Amino acid sequence: MNTTTDELLQVDDLVVTYAGKGMFAKGVEILHGVSLRIGRGETLGLVGESGCGKTTLGRAVLGLAPVTGGRIEFGGKDISHATRKERQALSRDLQVVFQDPYTSLNPAMTIGDILSEPLGIQGITGADARQRVRTLLDRVHMPVDAMDRVPREFSGGQRQRIAIARALALEPKLIVCDEPVSALDLSTQARVLDLLLEIQENIGVSYLFISHDLDVVRHISHRVSVMYAGEIVEDGDATKVTTDPDHPYTRRLLLASPVPDPDRQAARREERLAHTAAMGFEVA
């Protein structure tokens, strides 16, 4: 995969702290000075176990988590504390695909209405919107008659294709993909990942691809950042990080990846448990 060197997203020393429960409770710091870069047309895989803070980082980029320190720049503009109006304007260039295709689509709306909604907010209506919806469905390899159907009529993989089409509606420059294939079976995962790669090749969109699975991020990413306990512990070329990592935590993640051979899987599990105990990590 080729990538540009033009930086689209820059995150510097990002700190996110959530307020504690109760009037005098101390806040809980989730991210502790995180920095990363994403170029135009590039995919950065952000990987780590549940609770490490990777989704919080994605939410901070989207304006859904409080930035209490550091800086987020998008297209050269500081968006760390963007207003609601500024966020609405940003939605043209910055979109998201969520994890669960079963809850991310409004069950009461037709697919045509779901895909038209972001267009309407930006003033695209009527015949222009309907033609745009047809184009979007074609781009994600869904039939045109899907426009008049509702989400429950589709499989999980088809629903995630529709969610991707919705994210593409305004031709964004960056899509935050938050565990977009983790709720799908392996064969459907592969098809959705290939679709994302195809879209990137065709229109040059960038992805911040958040996942707990090193195998998944290896398939789709140019570079990979590994997060542990609210910090980036390793960053580099995707192949290097996902096959021959330097940091012990990344090596632990690699050992946790399943392999098809039962004997190798059992040996890998024993190695992982020994490695975990030696490094003092919590057993997951």
C-alpha cells in the first residue's frame, strides 16, 4: 500500500480526564500524553486490549471526549476544543464507523433515509440526494433497492457496509473506524476490510482504525500504534510491529492472536502466560 507524507491529523501530548463521581471526587485520567500522526490517504492502526484508552482517543478526535491537555490538529487547524458549529462544519471531512452494525443504524428509518440524513444537514436534498444515495450503495456493493428497505432486513456485514456508506456520504478526508469488524464473523470481516481498502484506493480517504486484533490491523494498516494503559508504547511500520515487535506488551498481544493449529495454539498460550507473569502484566 502506498501512502502520502502529508499530515492530515496530528495529536500531540493528548490528555483526557473524566470527572469523578461526586462533587469532590478526583477526576480519572484516561490518556496520559498521547501523540500520533496520520497522513493523507494513510491508515493508522491503533491497537490494544479493552480498557487501554484507544476508543477514548478516537472519541477525543471526534469531539466526544474532553481534551484536558495537549492538542489535536486536523488539516492544520486546532480542533481540540471546537464548538458545536465548528464540529458540524468538520463533519464534512471527519466521520466515524462504529463497532456494532446492529445498533448504529436507526431501525425505524429506511436505508435511503439513513443515507440521506447527513446530506440533508449539508443542504443536499431531493433528486440530488437520491442520486448520491444510489452512488453510495454502489460504492459499498449494495443493491439500489436497499434504499426502500429497513436495517433489520440485512445481515451484520451488510449493515456495516451501509454504515460505511453513511460515513462516506459527505466525502470525508478521515474516517475513525472504532472496532468496525469485531462484531462480524471471520469471512465477513475479511470482505469488509477489503471493501475499506478498495474505497481508500479509489478516493484516498484516511483511516484511524481502532482494534484489539493485531491480525486485523496488519491487513489494513500502513502504520500501527500500540496503546497500553493510556499511553502509546510502540509505533512503526505495520508489518514490523505486527510480526516482529520490540515492546514486550506488543509481543504479548501477538502471542494472544489465534492460530489454526491446535498444538501451536496451546504452545502459544503457554508462552503468553509465562511472558505475562515475567513482565508483570495483568492476565486477561
